[in-house]
Amino acid sequence: MEILRKVGASVLDGLAYVGALAFLAGRAAYFTFIGPLLGKPVRFQRAVSQAMEAGVRALPILSLITFFIGLILALQAAYELRRFGAMSYVASAVALSMTRELGPLITAVIVIGRSGSAFAAELGTMKVTEEIDALETMAIDPVSFLVAPKFTAMILMVPCLTIWANFMGILGGSLFGVAQADFTFWRYITASLDALYLRDVITGLIKSFMFGGTITAVGCLEGLNTAGGAEQVGRSTTRAVVMSIFLVILVDLVFTMLFFFLGEH
């Protein structure tokens, strides 16, 4: 009975956490999409600043990592395909793996490490120094003032970063294709494009859009729930990273299953 009680309490805590995330994401989406129609525009300058930090400044490390992942995928695919005399399918394997799955997922993990943790640390510090309370005292909604610009930046930049990650992954695969698989560079790129359908790219972008919203909601919720001193800020930041990775993979699983069953009909 004690085990059942603990399992039940954990399930209830998990559902409450997901509910709090959904509520925060819903409010952020309201201030992002509906607020401007009601004369309450998003802080555009702050959103641009967040987009620069989360998107543009992430390009160097994202490019390097996804380039090497594309090269690794090509090597691993060639290891098996060579046994069947099907080296010509290396380009297809890399392109499909990057656009459907690895491009969005690796992008999300990098963004979590750079931006999701920063959101939790920023809002956590503001919470423990009572800056959040000061905003509420001045009748300023913290979600509108702090969360909505981050939400806007992330849902725009994560899909853009995913497109770039897909390109760099294919480019990394071409290094092996040209060096070992008797491709020319342009024939490799053409083979990659021929292997892709529009739905492959669209499904990856839909996932990345959801990842952006999830990362923002988790980082900001953990920051806003911080209580105590500086030590709790560190714990909130760590929890934000762990929960973001877990929920991103869960969202990825849900949408992959959804696209799989929709593709059967």
C-alpha cells in the first residue's frame, strides 16, 4: 500500500506539473497571438533580443555538432549498406534521419542547454530578489512582460535552427559521400533532395515548433517557482534542463506516433 501511495502521489504531481506547464504556455500564447489584436503588443525589442540570443548565437555550436552528426550517420549507414552493395542509399539515409528526427531533436537539446537553462536562471534570480513581486505590485503581468517575448522568440527560432541543422547534417554526410562513396558533391545533394518529401520536412518543423514552446514553458515555470536563495536558483536551472529534455523526448514520441498512424491512412 505504501508503494501504491507513492506511485499515486507521483502521478498526481506529474499531472499537476503538466497542467501548470499547459496553463503557462497557454497564457504566453494568448499574449503572443491574441494580445496584439487587443492592443497589447508583445515587447518586440525584447523578443528580437531573445531571438538573437537563442537563435543567431547558437548557430556556430549547432553547425559544428550537426555537421559531425551527419558525418557519423553517413559512416554508420555505410557500414551496413556496404554489405548489401547499396552505398548509393547513404545520402537518402542521412537526409531522412536528419529531417525527420535528429535535426529537430539535436537542435532542441542544444537550445535547452543554452536558452532553457538561461530562462530558469534569469526568472529564478528575479523571483528570489523579489523583482517578480515588484512587477505584480505595479500591475504588470510577469507572463506578458517576461515570458511572452521568450515564447515568441523560441517558437520562431527553433524551427529556423532546425532547418539549418538539417542542412549542416546533410553537408556533413556529403563529406563521407564524396570521399568514400563515389559521389560528387552535387550528385550527393541531388540524391538527398530526391529522397525527401515535403511531409518529411514539415513533420520535423512541427516537432521543432512544439519543442520551442515546451522549452520556454519549462524554463520559465521552473524560474517562477523558485523559492529561497541562490542555491535554489541553481537547482531550478538543473531541474529545468532535466525536465525539458524529458518532455521534449516525450513530445517527440507523441508526434512521431501521430505522424506514423496518420501516414497509414
